[in-house]
Amino acid sequence: MKVDVIVVGAGLAGLVATAELTDAGKRVLLLDQEPQASLGGQAWWSFGGLFLVDTPEQRRLGIHDSLELAWQDWQGAAGFDREDEDYWGRRWAQAYVEFAAVEKREWLKSLGVSFFPVVGWAERGGYLAEGHGNSVPRFHIVWGTGPAILRPFEEKLHKAIENGLVDYRPRHRVDELLVENGAVIGVNGAILEPSNVGRGEASSREIVGNFSEIAEAVVVTSGGLGANFDLIRQNWPERLGKAPTRMISGVPAHVDGRMLGITEAAGGRIVNRDRMWHYTEGITNWNPVWKKHGIRILPGPSSLWLDAKGKRLEAPNFPGFDTLGTLETIQNTGYDHSWFVLTQKVIEKEFALSGSEQNPDLTGKSIRQVLARVLPGPTAPVKAFMDKGEDFIVADTLEELVEGMNNLTGEGLIQFDELKRQIVARDREMNHKFTKDLQVTALRGARNYIGDKLIRVAAPHKFLDSKNGPLIAVRLNIISRKTLGGLQTDLSGRVLSSTGEPVPGLYAAGEVSGFGGGGVHGYRSLEGTFLGGCLFTGRQVGRALSK
């Protein structure tokens, strides 16, 4: 089949671009190095959170949001300060925030996507009005999580295949972009041996053949470099402290960043290499799918956050407030781990785990199971980590907790008297409605939001009161995740060269493009913006090429 466009990468951005192209009658060759079992890429594993502005879900909960407030927050988070490298990222950011405020929800609704009624409040910031963070809750959870956001585009793909508009070839790895007279005209690559591994599992790289294909345009939607620890450390910025010696991986092994270098060799420009997004609340998966498989805790604001030596982190390094600010703080301690200390009451209400597979109630769209979250006890996935996870310590007394923490690391860094003094001081703040402890102020403030009060934030209580126990400590690891820089693109998704001119025939969307322009997020994300960036850039590129 003669095709109009080659799409490299069958993740969410690639599927959206393909859907837009085939809706317009274009013929597409969709290539991916992984087996068909991994169709949809990282999006399938996601919690399904989307950044939306001024929605019915927000208004029903008394949240007053606006395009102006969202853009103020985005700029405060992004901190755009590079005239050249940030030019297109800023323009993509403006376009994306407008999309999130005006068209995004209705477009998704038309595709059959719906949302959980309680809006989450991620990345709360903790600085001034123009600083980092969401001023209001904006984290809209797709009903059905990651698989549900993929479903309409998978359905469109299968229909397009039936109609002869898509040639989908898994196990086809692109190794080179073909360039003729300065224009990208196609791809060369290797056919990998068939593989029946499950979704996310490492697949063979054994080559059984080669291929070469020509088209009018090539769209690179190959994702980032979150599983390539060497490349992460190579690009690690000094502002985030020393690069971690020990990390766990939030993404499968195939998220290797290969196509970034391949596209650069064909004339594309990579910008903002030093901008990246890694979480600080990672726990080792007791039931791993890929190598060094980690899960991120989505924490409420009550847990005490301690460094490796048991010293409480300074404000505003509270759970859920500033991911990269806390990452910098932790890395500057000289250790690659930190700790949460909390109670049974906190874990029951405030611990959620990121990922579709860790939220079977939301993923399976079970109202009965969702309602069970208000019952005493942690959710089943959280309980499994408490029982089987290597990073969890559960104890009836603080002495036993400290002993378990020190045994886990084998370093004896936690001093009982020091930790007790800090918790006693914090508990004294529970005796009255006044406080100078900004974390206590923050958790009380969070409960002014009905969504947090109902299902997300535990009532303030004393940690050392036995009726609130047992006590729990969780070792937190750095967990790799997203690439914030990438191929610089204009608003049509055309990849730009080092001179700022489009490379003819070459487009990019999704994480490989820094989710638009080579850095739509700037230095920091407001969360719920990664899936949304794949949706928006894939749509923009598909529609531009359809014209």
C-alpha cells in the first residue's frame, strides 16, 4: 500500500495523529518496535489524569477556575527564561492552556471519554501567587483511567485498518530517517523477531529482516527517555543537585530515547535537554513488570517528609506540592532516598498509587469498589504494598519503627530521639486551631475543599496517639518518568532545524517533542499535562498534515 504518512511510535500521540489522518482519508503506515500487546505505550499504564480548566466537574465542587488563572499558573510553573529554546514551547503552552479551557473536554466527551466527579489537586506549589503550582484543583481523572483514554483511538485504528487506510506493523524498529535534498522522505529500519511478551515486558531485539519505506511525511511519536538511566544522568542539570546513583523506573524498558538521536541526525533540533520530570515518592514494585519497576505514591498532604537522616524537610517540601523542588532538596542531601512517616489513619485516606493497574476500581469503572474507598482500611493495592513491598515499615511503637527504618537501609541514619522530638513538636500543633507549622496550615486548608475532605485528606490528628496507629514509614526512591525537552516544533508540529527552519517532511508529537515546541512545560509541570500533551500535539500534527 502506498502511504501518505509514516508514523513512528504507536503510543497515545501516534494513535491520535493516525486517527486524525485517517479521519481525513489519508493512508498511514504505523510502525512500532514493540509487540501489539504494548499498543498505546505508556498511556495504558497511566492514572488517566488530565489538566482541564473551568469544567462542570470543578464548578459542581465550588471551584472557580478561569483561563486567565490557569495561564498565570502555567507561566509560574514553567519559568520560561530562554529566548530561543523557549520560543515555541511558550507558544505551544498558550495554545494548550486555551485548548484545556475551551475545547478539550467537549472533544473528549464526543469520543466517549468521561470523568470521575471529584477533581484532584496536584502540584499545590506553596509559593506566591505567581509561583509554581495549581491555584485550584484541576486534575481530572478519566473514568476508566489510561485504558479509557486510549480506547477511542484504538477503535479508530482498528476501523482504519479494516478500511485499508492503515498498515500497522509492530516489531518494526526505525533506525534511520531517509533524507534527500534536505527533506525527510522515509525510514529505514529492522524487523525484530516476533514476541509474545506481555504489555510492558522487555521484548527481544533479535533482528530477522530489514525494511525501507517512503512517504510524503514522517511523524516521530516515539516518546521520551525515562528508562534510559545513562541518558538521564548525561542530561541531568546541576540545579537539581547530583544525579541519582540509584533510581527505579516508572516506565518500561522500551522508553529508551533512541529516536531523539536518530531524528537529530536527520537535521532536527533538540532543545532543553536538561529539563526533565522525575518523581520523589517512588516505591519498588513488589510485583514488577519491567526492570527496576517503580510505582509512584500520589500522596495527600499529611505525611511527615524526612530526609535520609530523619530530618524533616523544610517548607514547602510537603507531599504533593512541588515535585522538582523536593527532588532538588533530596539530591542536595547527598542521599538518593527520603522517608514518609505517617499513621494508619493517613494511609487509609491519603495514599493512592499512580497507574491504571493500581486502581482497579477506577480502571474497571466499578462504582461499588470506588465507594469502598471510604471504608476503614487502605485500598487493596496499597495494602498489598504494606504487606509485600520492600519499602514499607509498619510498627506499633516509634522505637520499633526507627529500628525497622535503619534495618532497611543498613546505615543506621535515623536517631530515635531526634525523630521523636520532631513528631512531638508537630503533635503539639494539634492542641489548638492556631499553628506556625505551614504543613499543618496546608492540610487544614486542603480540607476546606470538599473533594479533599471527603476522600483525600485525613482529619488532623496526633501521630503518636496510639489510637491513630500503627505507625508507618515508607522509604521513597527517585523514580524516572518524563522528558520535558525534545525536538523543537512549530505549531503545526513541523520539526525545526538548527537554523529555525522546518525540516521538510519531518514532524513530531508527544513526549519526543517536549509535548510541543521542545518544551511546553518549561522547567515544571502542573500535572495532568502529559497525557494531554500527547492528545493535543497528536491532534495538531494530524490536522496539519490532513490539510
